[in-house]
Amino acid sequence: MRPSGVAKAFSLAETILACFVLITATLVSASLYDVALNHSARIDKRYRGAQAAERRLEEIRSWSVSQHGTNGSLTFDQGWEAFHGVTIDDPEETSYSVTSTIEPFNLYSPSSEFELANFAAMEDENVPEGVTERRVLPASAYRVIVLATWGPSAAEQVTTTTVLTDPCRRLGWDPANAEDAIQLTYSTGSAPPGSLTPEASFTVDADVKDIHGQLVKNPVVQWYLDNDRTGSGTIETTPNLPTRATFINQVTIERDPTTSSDDLVISVPGEVRLVARVKMGGLEVVKATPPIQLLGTP
């Protein structure tokens, strides 16, 4: 049995040790609690910053739908200067500044490879050799970058980025007068030539507009010859500019695919009409040139 004095000494040491452990644990807990509070505050500020950026982004998106969509007064490439490089205070969190940057964003047509082909025959040899151009849609999308800041350091900011595309817009034309949606302009002036000599050509552009007169950007225009006419010729287009076509008064005939003989190029006399076709919003629109007389090879 230990003396009572020794027992008391050990009890005092144990008490001191227990107090030291308790104090250390309290200090560690307080430190961790402070770290947790600071981390929670940082997360809350970033969350509020993300909300401020999202509110500004939604404002820009709604503006684009109303101004660029059906019944809007602007084409898709207009009006962005009202937001580009502009800094405002968030209306709900006034301690947050929000800056928006808007820049063009090139989209590529998902049908680029198909647009290289001549669908009249669907033959591999109708794909132009060496043509690798992808159709760019330069006026169909803008990148919007919104930066929300609440302090001077890089840790006190959050960035939201998205791509806005041209809103769906109805042409608004009645099928009875839908051909007015397409306006043809010619390289020869206000009208196509009345006649074409052998191997002569002209170029025509098709502008597509809605019923309010707004230009429709990046339409896909198909060009073909009116089957009711007696003439024939060659239509040349490029995938990246489908709104333009060049008609040439010549026809290429392959003499003999099994030999190396040159193809025969001739001009066939007759009458032709070049037709532009657009389909948007379920409405098919066609516009034809006036009849053109083709002179044949002498």
C-alpha cells in the first residue's frame, strides 16, 4: 500500500496533465473552428459571386432573345456594345462588381462534310477533289464572359463563361408570298443577263430576310436549275458561302471513263432559270431568276 503523500503527488501530476491536455484541445478546437468559419465565409462569398455573375448572364441572355429573336429589332451581330466591357454593381449584392466581355465565337456547321457533296447524284466523284473547307458560321454565336469581384485579390473573384447562339426566329411569311423572303442580287447588275454566250457566267447572291426586314444570318441555300426549262449548265458554290452561286454556260461530259481521253466541254442552247431554296422554321421558300437564254457551241 502506497503512502498517502505519494498518492496525492501522483493525483496532482495527473490533474496538471489533464488540464494541459484539456487546454490544448480547447485551443486546437478554437483554431479549427476559426479556420472553418473563415473557409465557410470564403465559400459563401464565392457562392454569392457566382450568383451575381449568373444574374448578369441571364440578363444578357434574355436581352438577346427579345432583341434578336422573333419580332426583335436587331440582327444577331448588333447591340452587344451595351454589355461588352461594361462593369456594374450587382443589384442584389452591391458589394459585388460584375464585368461582362462579349466576343465573336466561330461555330462550324455540323454538315460541313455533307455540304461538300453534290446531292443531285450522290456519287463519290461529285465531291470536289482537294476541298477540305469547313463551313464557318461567323454570325451565329458569341462567347459571353462574366467576371464577378468582391476584393482586390485573384481569390476574390469568380468567372462564368457561356456561348449564346442566334435565337430561333420565325420568318413570319405567309406561304402564299414566301418567295419575298429571298432577295436575289446579281454580279451583272439589278438583273441577270438576258442571254449567255458559250462558257460565259454570272454570279447571284441570295439574301434571306424575315417579314420585318431583318437579315437572316448564315442561311443554308440550295441552288438548282428549274427542271421545266430546256437548257443546262454548271452551278458552282462553296461550302463556306452557300448564299452565292455562279452559273456557267457549259456542260462537262465524260467521254469514256475507261480511257484517259479528255472530257468534252460544250454549251447547250436553251432556256434556264436558276433557283434558290431555303427551308427555315418548317417553311420552304424558293426564288427563281428570270429566264436566261443560253447560246450553244457553234
